[in-house]
Amino acid sequence: MQNMRVEAAYLYRPAIKTHHTFRIAYVKNNVSDTILSLNPHYYPLTAGNNISFPEFSYSIQYYDANYNAYPSRGFIGDATILERGLTSEVNLTQLQYHATYASPLGKKTFILYQSAGMIKLPFDQPFYSQQFFGYGDAYFRGLEYYVMDGVAGILGRATLHHEIFAVTLKTPPNIKKEVSIPFHFYLKGGGDIGYVYSRTTGNNLLCNKYVYTETFGLDVVIPSYDVVFKFNYSFNQLGQSGLFFHVRTDF
């Protein structure tokens, strides 16, 4: 498989809380005969092994939270409209959003609500354009090893966080420049629920049905570097459970 993407972007920030991003790209991909023999619908049937198309998108991001990397109060959201292709061979209009809302329940306790959704029009899309949950930051906790392909879907998540303690590490006193690194530790518990619609499920057992998971764990937050270590022990509806580790902000 060979992929080429050339992209240019323009960022406009009229206010401190709002960002606008305009992107234009040219994409050219090539796959082997083996992939097409296994999945004839990987590309549009008239495309053969090669596909190329222009892509245009507009995104708006809004930040109104006390700490973007790990909010305990406030709202963060973004929405994107993407247009892929200009011909009937490649024809995709995609609308998607991500939203995070944090509500404090006390001095050290807060609940975090998160949601992500997307729709791809028209619904009749080749496999190449059906990537959905599990490919990026939007995933179901406890289903990190799975992907869900489709053309419409939504994910909802609620997590209760409680800070159990905080500690600050400092350089030894004989060091000329003193550096302090604070660490905050949060216990958490919550669950995910969602649904992905696909016109052709194939061997994907998680499409066209409600998906739900549960998770418990520990988050370690280092505010000085915007780093969050997430340790999750999660359960899914397939009867599986396991420990998962993430070093990034969800969504």
C-alpha cells in the first residue's frame, strides 16, 4: 500500500476561546491486487488499484475550561465538515463533532461527560471511507483492540473523578536552578455507550448494535507538561476485561 497526502491549512483565531481551521488537501493512494481480491469494495468499483481526490474541510474549536488537558470545570468542543472528492467515483460529505463537559461535585471531585458522533453521506460508501471508532482518539474504553466501521454513529461517556492526593517533586537543593514538578492522582470510574450503523457489517460483530463498556482506574496528571497517564481496567459486553494504558487526552 502506498499513500501520499499534500495538505495546506489556515488557522484563524478571532477570540481566545475560538479557533477556525480551513484545510485543503490532495490525496493519492494505491493498494495491491491482494487487498482488492479480499475486499472488492475497498475502493469504488471503478477505481481499480489507484484512487486520488481533493479534500476540503472546515473545523471550529471552542475552549472554555479551567484546564484543557484535564478539565474539571467547563466545556470543550469541536465540529468539522469535510468534503472528499468532486466526482461520483469519490463522493463523501462528512459531519462530525467531539464534546467534553466537566462539572465539579466538590473541591476534589468532578464528573466528566464526553461525546463524539459522525455521519457520512451518502450512506453508500466504499470500505476506505467507512473508518469510524477505534482508529483515533475516539474509542470505547475496553474495546481498544477493536475497530468499528460504518457511516453513522455516536459515543457517549461519563466518568466520575476524585483526587486522592498530590505531590510535588523538586530538584535537589544544590542544583542552581530549582525545578518543581507537581503530580496529581485521581481515582475514576465510569462507562461508555454507543452505536455504529453500517449497511454491510461483514465480520464486524460490534456494528448495528448498542455497545457498552465499564471502566475503573487511576489518572496521573502532570500539569506543568500537559501530560496525563491513564490506567484503565475495563470490561466490555463481549465478556472480556483487561488493563489499558493511555498517554493522551481522550477525543
